[in-house]
Amino acid sequence: MRYISLKQEVIQQLQEVIKTNKKHKSRMRAQALLLSNQGKKVQEIVEIIGYSQRTLYRWFDRFNQDNISTVHELAGRGRKPKLTIAKHESSIKMYIKNYNVNEILLALEKSSLLLK
């Protein structure tokens, strides 16, 4: 059995994460920590949130090491954009000026700016 003891301030922060954070995994981490603080066993938490016991232990270890910051999803996670405005701004402006939407898509595909 392993429990995480939380201060009232941290409990409030975790409850705020659950209410406002858009990332599902961040909300699940916060929920797991709150359940542990309430005295739930790891196996009970696993059944409630649907992640493995090993994952929970990793979350608990990271939380003990870095506290509330570990609840939030790290930057750079997820799918990267195929087309970035900053990188291809001049090309995009040129296409928008000179072509209709279908022609713009064709031109982007041909110039490999829009990857498949």
C-alpha cells in the first residue's frame, strides 16, 4: 500500500486541475493523487481511473520528486502540425493572393509544404 499525503493548498490546486485542465491525462493524474490522499489503495485507484499500477507508481514518484508541476502534460506531446505558418509564411501569402482554395491545396501538395 502506498499513499500520498497532501496539504490543503495542493488539494485545492489538484481540484482546480480536474475542473479546468483540457488534457485528459493531467486530470487523471490529479484524480489519482486525490484518491490516494483519501486513503484509497493503489488497486482501487487502478480500477477507478483505468491506468496500470506501474503507471500510478510512476506518477506518485514524479509527484514526490517535483510536486504539483508533474500533474501537467509536458510541452511537445501530441501530433506536430504538418504546415507551420511561421516557417512557410511567405509561400502561403503568395498562394493566397494568386490562387483559389483548390489551387492552393494543389500547389502546397506539389511543393511538399503539405506532407501526407
